[in-house]
Amino acid sequence: MARLIAIFALFATALIAEQGYSGPIPSKTDTPYLVHADRLVETEAQTARQRAGKAQVSYLIAGDKSGVRTPLASPTLVIETAGMDVRKLQLFRLEVKNGVREVTFFSNSRAGAVPLRTEITEISDGLYRIAVVDSLPAGEYGLSPDGTNDVFCFEVF
């Protein structure tokens, strides 16, 4: 079994190299990784708790800061997928309130969270690059597949 896995990994690496990507490969599937030069930094995987109000829905994430930090104002992430639809990933700035990070959506106004611009490119079969288009100010951010409470957090400092 170990030999089969090693052969598969070697084949996958050769295929990716043939496609023009020479960076590191994520060790987990369906988890975004920040690209820091020649290494990857796994984002903080959390499940947001939903709190519904009269005309709003907030998603709360435990802790006031992510332990995953990047100095890059326009970070690039990579993700290898096994079942996640990367086209549904949306990036949001998180507000820190009362020791938790949160994002709020309002149902009957234009106020509230708006996804930040990202560009998703398939590098090879199942491997994608997620580039943040605009510069992000220092703060907390979460990347979440639309329709789920899963969130992958990081801090820009």
C-alpha cells in the first residue's frame, strides 16, 4: 500500500511539474494554504456559528485572532481539491467584536459583508491557485465555500 501511495505521489508531482507549476503541493486536500515563497502555510480551519437576527445573519468564529499570519497584502493561496467546488470560495474581511471574529449579512439593505475579489486558476487537475486581486489592509480574513459554515482564516499584518 505504501509503495502504491509513493508511486501515485511521484506521478502526481511529475504531472504537475509538466504543467508548469513548480511550487510546493498541499499536504491536505480541501484546505487552502498561503504561499510564502517556497513553503505553504495551512490556513486555520474553523466552523462558524450562525446567529440570525431580524434582518441579518452573522457568522461567528471563535477567537479574536487567527494563529495563521501573512505579511502579504495580496496573498496567494493554493488548494488541492478532493470534493470541494473551489469556484464557491469567497473571501471576507472579518470584524473582531467581543473576542470573536464575525461577518454579518443583511437581508434588506446593501450594508454588510461583500466578498473580496479573488481570481481562481486551475494549475493542474485538482490543484488551484487563489490570488487576492486587491491589496488587503491589516486585519482578519476568512475564505469560505458559499452555502457552508466552513471557514479558513488568516491574518494580514
